[in-house]
Amino acid sequence: MNAFAQIKPPSVGCGNAPVLKQRGQREVFCGLTSIVWLHRKIQDAFFLVVGSRTCAHLLQSAAGVMIFAEPRFGTAILEEKDLAGLADANEELDREVERLLARRPDIRQLFLVGSCPSEVIKLDLSRAAERLTQAHAPQVRVLNFTGSGIETTFTQGEDECLASMVPVLPETDAEQLLLVGALPDVVEDQLVGLIEALGVPVVKALPSRNADTEVGIGPNTKFIVAQPFLGATAGALAGRGAQHLAAPFPFGEEGTTAWLRTIAEAFNVSPEKFDEVTAAPRARAQKAVAAASERLSGKSVFFFPDSQLEIPLARFLTRECGMTALEIGAPYIHRDLVSADLDLIAEGPVLSEGQDVDLQLDRCRAAKPDLTVCGLGLANPLEAEDLATKWAIELVFTPIHGYEQAGDLAALFAKPLKRREGLTL
Amino acid sequence: MKLTVWTYEGPPHVGAMRVATAMKGLHYVLHAPQGDTYADLLFTMIERRDHRPPVSYTTFQARDLGSDTATLFKESCKDAFDRFQPEAIIVGASCTAELIQDDPGGLSESMGLPVPVIPLELPSYQRKENFGASETFYEICRALSAPVERTPEITCNILGPTALGFRHRDDVVELSSILESLGIAVNVVAPLDATPADIQRLGVAHFNVMLYPETCETACRWLEREYKQPFTKTVPIGVGATRDFIAEVKAIAGLPDTVVDDSRLRLPWYSRSVDSTYLTGKRVFIFGDGTHAIAAARIAKEEMGFEVVGLGCYNREFARPVRACAKELGLEALITDDYLEVEAAIEALQPEMILGTQMERHIGKRLGIPCAVISAPVHVQDFPARFSPQVGWEGANVIFDTWVHPLVMGLEEHLLHMFREDFEFHDDAGASHHGSHTPAAQKRRVVEEKTDTPEPVIKDGVTWLAGAEKELRKIPFFVRGKARRNTEKFAVEQGVTSISIETLYEAKAHYAR
Ligand code: SF4
Ligand code: SF4
């Protein structure tokens, strides 16, 4: 019998590389920021942050443009009088939720989202969620999760959100594959299409686009994670008896193939079938990456910590686009999820977790990378120092997973370099 | 607790950041969780600043709570001093740090740093961004200014411009040139580009120009008491206000009432020229911060010939002058920071134009009403590359252009009316450049096919008969929305359930002024 062709790892990967951990100012978003894409993905959900004016301002600034008449998120801003006594804050919350649901009958799921202020004053949102679920069932289900900056960094907000949904998923014995992560619909449809073409009987996604199409879970569920930051969700799913399929993440041709192959092996798909389904999109992806990565080849890249996508993306850039990674900074390294990617990155780059932004900027200036991947607060200042930058936030808002986006992903990194080449100033 | 979707103002520590980022040689140590560092991008992205704001955040985490957040604060303070060597430091707490009560002021004082350390107390759960900026600037003036001798010649300070201010960068340039034309030198501009050393010598000026009361009125009042420095009360936005401002400066400085060179000013002639006739009586709704809203109301009425149908501001601190201004216009001021209320007011009034903030621009987009932006909160568009002040002569010129831009130019409007039957101006034909590959004859046929047999359209229980719908399509696209709404409203009021051509023209006559 034929065996699956395996990826060739480097002789020494980064799996056991030492990790630089410094403690200082962290220049990262808090988990609330995830709401910006979560609310677009889950179409009948409202995200109610219980927080301060700062939280509202963050969401507004991260959402960038105020294009939605009344978006499906908002902030219940705590005021002086709420801080005086907790009983009041709960009553006030109930009242605001009441009003909100009366105005928005389209809402079927309400997420109460904890913030730093709500956590510091120990406002118990899980009790509030139970209370409000009783009050508004069956029309609306109320859940809670934390997006606070003292507990979560940026994409961890999505992790907390999805993890909060796991305990209330119905039980099922069906044999199925669960695809985990809030992907853009177009990407999700592509990946599900490929997996179904492999012959996997039932493919579901978490989160589902609305409450009515919700998935079940049980001992015959296998799940695969599409985003490297979903550690808590993976843990919760395993806790419900589902089986985790560990794989490199589906970025680039190689990553997508390895990810799909993991699924194929778990569902006893034959190598022939696998090749038949993947050959054409693989070839397309290889061609697209080759074209888009011309400018990247031989260049160096430095990652500031942002979304936890840094490790899989460094794997893609170093293995498929010919780049050299100088530093790969991640806000948090979730080994259970990213070790497959780490093993594939050849030794060499500094691996850092957490941040002291001033020291890291010193290292970046000294390393003089050809491309720096960083947050919006650092991009223009670094450009002013003549370092080319790529905004990390674009990587979480843009479809980048899978074969059909592999070329786009390389192009995202190539664009700042192309622009510099084209300008005469 | 109050549910908020979009906010006009950030928290007060963002106001403090606007002051710190505007200044040079000052550093802000902010006790705050990591997510609060988002505020940096306001400055680096919206304002395109090429430096990080001079702010060190302690970025404490849950595990630090109750143990060593105070130590963390002191470490951040020390690191910031060692690395940035500022001439002075301001310290404070964001909303979360305010709850854990570490007392940044006391902690930093105990460290014996060799530079002035100014503690800020900004109540995050009561106040907002403008207050934060104003209070920070006032505290900096109080801590750093010193009694000094006046200059022999007459000089003044320009106070109020900050980072992320609405056109503050250019306002300073324009204002300085007007003061120069009066023979008055500018001693210090602050906070924008001022150093702590500059603040120290504020007192050598003879008076202060209050450019932006939202951020400097408190400081101006204190300087008046402390150093007997009078300050100007008129903000010179608009022709009349600029003239009043100049008169005020002359009175304070004891200058003779000579003629001032305003040869750069074009607004008055542009407004009188015949092309502007169509501006007459345009119904405008004005909303912004208090200072810009009041200035806009005067310009709209006196200098553009508009009819002001609504006026309001989002910063409660300026409710009183805005109410007074509205009253003079025979209006009730709208004082709110809830954009849904503003939207409801605009919807009810159906103005022909909005003069507002970026929020109102979005409201206008949704309601199909043109909008010109007159005030913060700012957007990347509010930092144009070209010189575009709001104050002074050039400011008036810029305002004329900005306000007229969203409206269709007068002559063009007449032409569009004359040629409204011509397919080139027909909306279904699309913009000329979009359909440039389609032969004209073919395009015309498509249009005719489409418009020959319009289906009855039903809206709110009112039906548009085919003929009326067809007639409606002949009306130029930029007024059609209004014509449709007015006709439907008229029909509902008259109890008419199907709209004929007759109804359309009756409604037109009804709404004609
Ligand atoms: S870090 Fe905390 S206080 Fe700041 S915006 Fe995030 S949740 Fe709100
Ligand atoms: S027709 Fe199109 S391109 Fe021409 S001005 Fe209008 S929007 Fe711009």
C-alpha cells in the first residue's frame, strides 16, 4: 500500500530552541479586539462588553471605520455609581440587556464580554449570563467570556469566546470532523469543500454562522484547529471527549497539504484519493506562491508579537518563500498547537515569548531586517527609521488560509517591499 | 451603566496623551493594562506621526494584581527615565489602574527622580478625553511655569493646540501670521511642540491666545490669576470671528485701531458671487465640539447664507455657550454624546447638509445627506497633506471650499436640470467613465427598455404608480432621494395610497419654499 508523502523537516528545527522571555511593556491589543471579526462571523450574535470608555474607544479604533449603522457589538460603560455597589451593577446590566434585546429581535446569542474593569471589581458575568439566559430563553442564549487585557492578548479573545461555547454544545455520537476557528466564510467553504471531497462524512465548523446550525460534539468527533491561538478551545473540546488532530497550520501550499493530510490519515482516506483531490489546488498554490514570493526570496523578516500567527507564518515564509527569520516573537507560545510548525522551522531565529517592547525595538534596529511584521503603533515609527513593515493586524482580517489564498498571503508580505522599490522620493 | 456603540471622546488618559505627544521632552508613565496601548495607533496611524507617543505603559496583568503592581509602576518609571531622559514626567492611571488604587503620584514622588514629576488625577469613570487634555495641560502649567519678567515688546502665547487636534497644526501657522501682521511676536506655542523649558517661560508673554478652549481654558484662567496675563475669548474661526478676535487682541495689547491686511481672504467675495446664489437658505444641521459648532453656526448663518436648523455639541462642558448660541438662532441645542440621538435628530429635521464630525459623516452617508466635517473626533482624512487651517483668513477660505464641496456646484445644478432628459445625465446610464466601452446607442436602448415599463413600487403602504415612478427617475439623482421621501411623506399625510404624477407635483408644490 502506498504511504502519504511526508514533509521533510530541517535537520534541526526550532522545537527545542530556547525561548527568550523578557518582561516589560507589552505593545499588544487585548482580547476585546477579536470582537471586530467575531461579530461578522457569527451573524446572529451580539457582543456586549461590560467595561469602560477605554474599552469602547479601543473597539472603535480597532474597527477602524464606523460603517455599520448599529453594529452587533457595544460597550456597557461602567460609571461611578456602578462602582459604588455591585448589586447595582447587576441590575443595571439586566436593564441594558433588556433594552438591547427589545431593540434587536434578530439577536439569538448574546455574549457578555468581561474587561479589565469588570474583572477588577469582580463583577461575576458567568452568574449574570445564567440569570439572563433564564430570563430570555429560548429566544436568546447568553454566554460570557473574557476579553480583558489583564487576561488575554488580541486573538485570545476568539479563543475565550469559542471555549465559552463548548460546554453548551449538544452531545452527539455521530462520527464527524469539526473545523475550529472563525474563518472568513469563503475560506471555510473552500476548506470544507476539500475535506468533503476527500470523503470525510460529516464536516462541521465552530463557530457556526448562526445559532440554528449549531454543531454537536461527542466521543466520535475529531477536531482540527485552523488558528494557532485556540488553545483553550482545543482543551475544552478534548474535555468533551473529542479527539484533537495535531497538524501544522494551513498556510501556504505545504502547510495546507500537511493539515489536510492529517485529516485524511485520521479518516482513512487513501493516498491516491488524497492526491486526486489535492493535486490541482496544490499546483495552483505552488505556482501562485512562486510568483508572489519572488521579491521575498533571500530577504529577512522580524516578527513582533501580535496574533500568535507568527510561528506558522514564519514557517511559511522561511520554507515556501525563501526568507530568513531573524526573530519570531509571539505573545504566547501554545506548544500543543504550534510544535508541528516549530519543528519545521530551521534553527537560527531568536524565538521570543511575551515582550519588553523597548528592548525588542533595540534588537530589531540592530538586526536591520528587510521586513518587520508589527502592530499599527510601531509601523510608522519604524518606517521613519527606514525599516519596511507589514501591519500584523491585516493578517487576521484578510483571508490567508488554504491553497487558494497561499499566493495572496505571500503577496501581503511582498507588497511593502514592492512599494518601496516603486517609489522615487 | 450606559450602552455605547460609537463614542465622540476617548477616556481622559487619551486626552493626557494628546498633550504629552504634542510636547517635546516630556514623558508620560501610564499605569494601564496591555490592551490600552492601542492608543498609540491613534497617533501613529491617524495623525501619521513618525514617532511613538512618549508614553510608557506598565501593562500589568491579572497575576500582578494584589501582589506587585506598585513595584511594576516604579520599575516602569525608572526605565522610562533612564531610556528617554525627559525634562519632566507626568504620571497617571487609566480606568483599570484607577480601580486598583496604587497612587502613581505618591509612588513616583517617593522615587526621588531628578526631574519634576507631575501627578495627574483624571477620574476615568466620570470624565472624558477633552477634560483629560485640559486638566493635564493645566497641571503642567501649574507645576512648571515660574514667575518671570515680561518681554519689553508685546508678545503672546498661543495655547491649546494638541496632538490629534482638528487642524491644530495649520491653525498655529495661520494664527501666528495674523499676529505677526499685527506686530505681535509669539513667545510660546503650547502644548504643541513646547518643551517643559518653554512652559517655564510662559509668563514672559503679555497675554495668551486661547486657540482651543476645550484643552486650555482652565490653564488660561489660572495663568490670568497667577501671572496677570489676560487671554482672548474669541476663537478666530470664520470671517466675523477673526475680525472680532483682532479687535480683542488690539484692545488687550493697546494697539491703535488701524486697518489690518486681509487681502488673502476670499470667502466674502466667493459667497457674494452669483454662483453661490444656490447656497441661499440651505438647511444645515451642525454638530461637533462646542467651539467648532458655535463657530460653524455663525459662519453658516452670516457668511454662507444658510439656514441653521439644528445645533449641538457632544462635550457637556460647553453646553452653556452652545445653548446660548442655539437660542439666538431660535433653536433648542442638542447636547448629547449618544450618536443615536444625533442621528434621530438629523432624520427628523431632514437638513440639506450636515456640518459635523466623522460620526455625522457616516450618518449622512446612510441618510443620503451631504456632510462636511468641522470638528474632532478625527480621522486620517482630517490630516491632509496640504495647508488647511480653520482659523484666520485662510481658515475661512478653507471652510468655504470644504462646505461647498459636498454640494453640487450651483451652475452645474442648473445645467443638470436643463439637460435632465439627456441620457448622459440619466442615472441609469451611469457615470461616463464607467460605461466608456459601451456604444452610446446600445446604452440608450437599454435605458429605454428599463424605463418604459416600470413596475409599481410599494413603500410603507404607499404605491408608486408606473407613470410617477418614471417621472421620478427624470429628476436628477442627487435630489431624487429627497423628492421620493417628501412625496411619500406628503402622500401619507394626505391619506393618499397610490402616488401618481399629480401627487408628485402636488408634493413638490407643498415643499417648495
Ligand atoms: S486592556 Fe482592559 S481596559 Fe483596556 S481596552 Fe482592553 S479590556 Fe478595556
Ligand atoms: S463619476 Fe466616478 S470617477 Fe467620476 S467623479 Fe464621479 S465617482 Fe469619481
